[in-house]
Amino acid sequence: MSRTVGAALIGIGIILWYHGGTSSNAGLVNLGIGSIILGLVVAAFPARGYVSRESLELSCGDMSEFLGKISKNLELEGKPVYIPPYENLPSGGIFIPKSEEFRLSLGMLDENDVFITGSERESGILISPPPGYRLLKYFKDNYGEIRETDVGYASSAVSGGLSALGIGSAEVFEEEGTIEIYIRSFLPRNTEVWGDPVSSAVLLAIAEATGELISVEEAQMVKDYIRMKARRLGKVEEWL
């Protein structure tokens, strides 16, 4: 059922994106891209409430490739920033800035936004709900809330959920302001980390547990793990 719904959302998204582009209607373009991303997420999750490893692996590659093309075509050079849930973005989000030196006003964002425009430092794309949101929600529904806990608790909860479902594992360490993350992932080596639901679920959990924006400074494959370095950027209130 979820694959049918996901395919329908992707089809609608492509139509909206095409018509928005040909008619220069930015609203339709944003709505179309949002529908495509949501369709890819929904397609990974069956309606019965558990995660299919096979569907997750398939959708992961498709989503990463699609989002990677957007990032490349728009020449986005900034590091991905994970945003915890707050009033404007109830599901949280991922902001990929146009510039490495960026400004972000969370009070101006909306969950229906995709392209954030302004000066080069203010521009980028917003992905909300982000890949991994449904996966993280599943963990919280089954293993308990993580909001306002800490990095250690959040990473343990998510890693336990990943292991229980048989779809991966995660280890997180924080020292001297740097967060190091090791994730067993199904990502091919040439995909973007922020397009993978498993990696995103871990990063979203850290952002939600701390209530802070989290920037992914570095990501690389090490054998069959993804190794990431991230840092805290401050509380949501500081970015409003």
C-alpha cells in the first residue's frame, strides 16, 4: 500500500514540478519537489507499522541520487544542517546552504518551503519532513521520547531500534565540542549522507535530544561504516 501511495505522490510531484517550471510558478515547483521527496520517504515504509529492509535499501539510493542532483544543480556548497522540531517545522528539517558562510532565520521558515531565497548567505534548500523522520518517529513511538535528553541517550535509543529492526547500527561520541558518529549503512559510496534515512534518523535524534541545530562537517566511508563529524550550532531560540 505504501509503495502505491509513494508512487502516486512522486507522479503528482513530477507533474506539479513540470507545470510549475513551464509556467514560472515557484509555488508549484516547491510543492512538486516536496511531493516527490515525501513520496520517496513513504514508499520505504509499509502500512503495517514495521520497516522493510529491502524497501529501505531501494528507496535510499533513489532518494540520495535525486537530492544529490538538486544539490549539484543549485551549486550548494554549505554543510547540511539538521534542525530539530519546533513550531514552524513540527517534523524538523535539513537545510543545505548555498554558501559555507550562511545565515538562517528559523522564524521565517515554513514546512511548505523548499527553496530558501535571499542573498547568497541566506539561500539554500529546505527538506522537511527530512529523510529519516518516519524512521525516528517509529523509534520514539516504540522506545520512548528523546526530546530534551542528551546525545548519549538519543544515540543509544536509535541504535537499539536500528539493531532490533536489523537495518543497521550507530555509535556516537562527543568530546571537546565535536560529535563523532559511526553508522553501519546501506548507502552506496557515491551518495549523499543526508539522503539516507538511517543516517538522517541518527542526526535528527541528536538534534532533537539537544534542541540544537547540528552541522555535518565531514562524512566518509570507512570500510562498511559511515564516519561523520558534526558540531552543535546552538539552540533553536538563538536562530529565530
